[in-house]
Amino acid sequence: TLRKPISQSSMADWASKNLNMHTQGIFRRRISISNMLSWNGGSIKKPMLITSNHAVKKEACEMFKLVQSYMGDRQTRMDRNHVALVAVTKCWSTQGLRDELYIQLIRQTTDNSCYRSLAWGWELMAISLAFFSPSPKFQSYLEGYIYRHLDSDENIAQRIKELVDLKTKKNSKSRKKRKQNTEDEGLPISTYAKYCYRKLQKVAVTGGKKGLRKPTVEEITHARSAIVTPSLFGSSLQEIMLRQQDMYPGNKLPWVQTQLSQQVLALGGEQTEGIFRVPGDIDEVNALKLQVDQWRIPSGLSDPNIPASLLKLWYRELEEPVIPQQFYKECISNYENPDAAVAVVQHLPELNRLVLCYLIHFLQIFAQPSNVGRTKMDVNNLAMVMAPNCLRCQSDDPRVIFENTRKEMSFLRMLIVHLDTSGMQGLL
């Protein structure tokens, strides 16, 4: 369920306080807020947001040119993938540029009379959200903007027609200049908006791309394709199973879950000290994630911590946790009762039950005394690192979160010790 973001008046108030008002003409008249936030075919001479950051002041005008180039409103020798890569890398490296890019995209996707340009602007916003979040200060404004486009396709089509008619009356050449004005190219804007809205909720929590390696063209391409083809990470279990029907119609479990689990074991994870506790190299994990999202497992893996870290990430990023929210209270109420804990599992939806049982069966391998001696990861440690990936506390109260964390760990420990998972052996 989408929560309603800030109101239009609150957005206007935010803009009046944070926009770096531009001027025009020989008398340097200030441009109105509505013009500051409407599509502009020219260049800008200073950042759109008030800032004291010299790096942002220096790069903002170049960023605007990149936005125009990606949207097809400015000629460039670079292809669109490389334009996006340059823009995203600048913002990924310089945190202060991120809000500037998002406000520029808001401007260039407002009152834009060219549908193709408009769609590409939204596409660049979707790609950007795969790499970094706006600042907490700007997040609610961006959220409000995206929210207002979730069901706006008819309004947008009507607005484009009005703008085209207006320009045609003012200047008969305008139609020739932007010939593609009335062409419908790209996805419906609501499709981009829904994707961006969902992505914004996640990236605000996760913080976007981590590691030392800069973004790559492959990651840009993948971020674009994810708009239409949902990632295996961050989707629901049902969506993932639907996606794999054509490739693995006989599988009862998500391919990504079984493949990563098997990779951990194939690389000797059950004999690796600190497995699931020691994180794999973040850049290697990101690279593997990219491959897995294309249904590929590379043959050159050597460190079991890399697939182990990605497996934890997959569980953690599921749209709904493996143990659905409606069972959460029941779980933390029965954290000391083995029979009641096992009973909760039996009442889960079939797909969730299979996925959870497969995970517990997998963890039971590591809980065997012969493996614990090598990994130093006994049943308590395994429960501690995996519980947050299976159960999600919805409270904002730190005391409740702290208390429930202990109960979540205890509940998962009960399952590792007492759940019979013998039926999971060999299941895919």
C-alpha cells in the first residue's frame, strides 16, 4: 500500500526555501518557481538548489547538459549509455550532486512537450535510483513528485497536446524543430513512476550501490532493463517464480536461492571460518549480483563468502520477508516453544513454507558439530546472522526493536534445532 506523501503546498514551500532562483534578461529579473521547474531547452548558469559546495557549483551546469543529452534535447557524440554512466558516476562519487540531478530531472520532465524526451527523463531517474538515494532532506519532495505521476498518463497526453498547440500558435517552426512532439515513444509514464516510487522506498533504506568500484556500462544497462524486467532481488517470491517459469518450469523453489546455496557449499563454505558473518568483498558481490540477475553463475568463483553474502542480501531484499508480516507476532510469541515454532511454519503459504524449509535445511548443514568446529558458527551465531533476513520488525521504537531482535534470533534457533527438513533434500 502506498502511503500518501507530502502535499502540493508543502512541496511548493520546500521549493521556495531551497531553489537557487535564477535570473534572466538584461535587468536580471528572477525566474518564477513554476518556470524554474518547467522544461528548459537552454542551459543553466548555476545550480538549481542552494548550495555552498564548490564541487556541486562547478559540476551542476555540466550535469544539466548531460541530462539534456540523455533526453535527446542536446546533441552529443556519446551514446546514451555513456551519457548516463558519466552522470551517474559523478553523483555516485559526489554526494552533494545527487539532489541536484534529481531536481534537474524533475524540471526537465515537467511541461515537456516531447513524449520521447519525457520518457527518457523518467528512465534516467529510474537508472539513478538504482545507484544512489536523494538526501533525507530532499526525499519527501522527490517522493511527492513521483507519486503525482502514478496514474497520470491521460493528463500527460492532454498536457503535451496543449503545449504543442500553444507552441504551434507562437512559432510555426516549433513543430519542425521538435518533430517527435506527438509521437508516443517509450513506456507509459505511470510505468516509470511506479518503478521509481518502489525503487525510492528501497534505496532510501539500503543507500544504493556500495563498494569502491565505480558504476559500469553493464550496470547502467541492467538498471534500465530492470524497469521492464524486475530484478531477482527486491521482488516478491511470487514474481520471481513467475519469471522463472519459462526457463525452469519444474522448479518448486527460486533458482536464485538454490543456485547461491549450492555455490556456498561447492566452494567449501561449511568449512570456512566465519561463514555468513564475514562479508564477501562488496565489489565482487555486486559483480556476482549482476551475473545472477542475468541467470548466470560464473565459473571463476573461489571465495564462499561472496555467494554467502549475496544469498543473505537476496533474503533481506525480498519485497515481503520469507516469513510474511501477518505471522510476525506469532513468531515472536513462540520464540521459546519448539512445537509452536514448528507449527507456525506449517501454516505459512506453500511457497513461503518451501523457501523457509530449504533455508533451514541449508543452515542445519552448517550447524552440524563437525562443521561448527571449523566455521566457529554454532546454531546461535547462525540464528543471529540470518534472523534479520527472515523476519522484519515494523516498529520504530528502538526498545521494541531491541527486544524483538532477541526473540527473532531465538525463534530461528528453534527452527534450526527442531524443524524436520528431511523432505528438502535434493529439492529444486
